[in-house]
Amino acid sequence: MPISRRIRFVAFPAIPVRFHVRLSRNDNPKGQTVTTTNRTNTGQDGPAAMIGAEVRDSDDNKFGEVAEIYLGNETDQPEWVAVKRGLFGSHVSLVPLAKGHWDGAMLTMPFDKATLKNAPHHDPGTDLSAADERELYRYYGIAPAPRQPEAGVADAQGDGTAGQSGDDAMTRSEERLHVGTEQHQMGRARLRKHIVTENVTGTVPVSHEEAVVEREPITEANRGKATSGADLTEGEYEVTLHEERVVTAKETVPVERVRLSTETVTDEQTVSENVRKEQIDIDSTEGVDVDRTGSGSDGTGTTK
């Protein structure tokens, strides 16, 4: 069970305020409660003085009131302020104490109201877990506070060495390259319809009438018609001629359907990136025999 990181300050005038860090049986064999005395709530530098104080955003607008103060999981120091807001204080936002400005009566945060309001939600009835704290660090874009050394434990290596775990071994770390893909919009495509005029040529047969003079001799068969009139007369005969003319007509008919679709084409790309890793070397071998062959993954030797 993890350590409970929630601190409740009860503000009574001129009464010393205490906060409690509850330990589980695994952390404290006797299951005792560790009690630490803080300044009175009228002090200017004690966390208890903030309980009930007004919290304002970067635009100097009231955001809420301080309800609780939480210890950091790594530092065991006050790091997060629970700000209650709303008509009945039912909404709680956690803000980083280190980023705020406390003037003794009011806490001002360097974030606007939207940033504070959209912070990761936390149930005021539960403790702040390490995962919750990491999410808050990511949201506010701040680096986690360094872990504080445990009280009463001396550093056996003097100034210490980075990566040392407290025993006679060192932890070697290295960067691993993870390659993946993400979707990006590369462009847009649309269908547009417009009218194009083109000339169409075709051949159509047409006919017309022409006047033709035909003469035929007088025979016994047509003599009666030929001599039926006066002997010498003047006259005229009119013939109507006809011709065919080309007539065009246009109609609109559907010819095809066109749609726009997408298909996925997979290519291969080669990526290259530099990765770092730690190498462990021996600084001094005075009076010590060293096996240079080594058995670790980095090829370092071990002392005999």
C-alpha cells in the first residue's frame, strides 16, 4: 500500500495546526501515525495559512479557494494545492504550489482560468497517487521535483555518483529508439464540374428539286391533248420546287458517374537517429585485480 499523501489543514485562530502523513504497515512496522507540527494558521510561510485563502488566475480573476494541500510522492514536501470552486465547492482542481505566488493572504497562479479548469480531475476524497502526480507534471509542463533523501540515512559514497542505487552496484541505462507513424493531413482533393464546348461535324444527305424542260414529239397517243387548245396562244406554267434543309436539335443525356475515393498506398522509409547509452569504466585499480573480459552487456570488467 502506498503512503497517503493527502494533508488536511483545519484553520482555527491562534491554534497550532498539525498535518498527518499516514503510513501503511509495510512502511511503518508499528502502523503508527507520524505527526509534524507546523506554524499557526496566522503565519505567513506555513502551508496551513493557505487553507481557505482565495486563489486567482493569471488575469487576476478569482478562481476558487484553497481546500487541501498534498505532499509530493517523491519529495514528501507540500507540492500541490487543491482548489475548490463552484457554488458548493464541488469542483476541485490541483495546481502546483511551487508555481504560485503567496502574499500571505492570496495565492496567485501563472495560468489562465481555462488551464486551471481543464486540469486533470482529482477526487478530493482520495490520496494523490504517483501516476496522478506524473499526469499533473505533464499537464502543467513542469519537471518533477527531485526526490529528497530519507531522514537519518547518510550517503555512504560521500558526494555520490549518478546512477548509483545505494549498494555496491551501478545501474546502466541506455536510450531505445521507438519508431512509429502518425496521421498527418497532406492535402485536399475535390471534384469540380464545368462545361466545355466542342464542335461536332457530321454529314447529312439533303435533296432538292430542279426544273427540267422535257420535249416529246406528237404521236397518235398524245395528239388529242396537243391539239385541244387554240392554234396560236401565249401562256405560262409555274412549277413549285422543293428542297430539304438540315435541322439540328440538342438534348442532354447522362453518360457516366464520377466519384472521388481514396486508397492507401504503403511505402517504406528509412529513419536514422542517434541514441545514447551509459558506459561504466573503472577509474582506479590500485591494489585491485580486475577481470577485463567482463560479463555484462556493455563488456565492462568485474573486480576479483
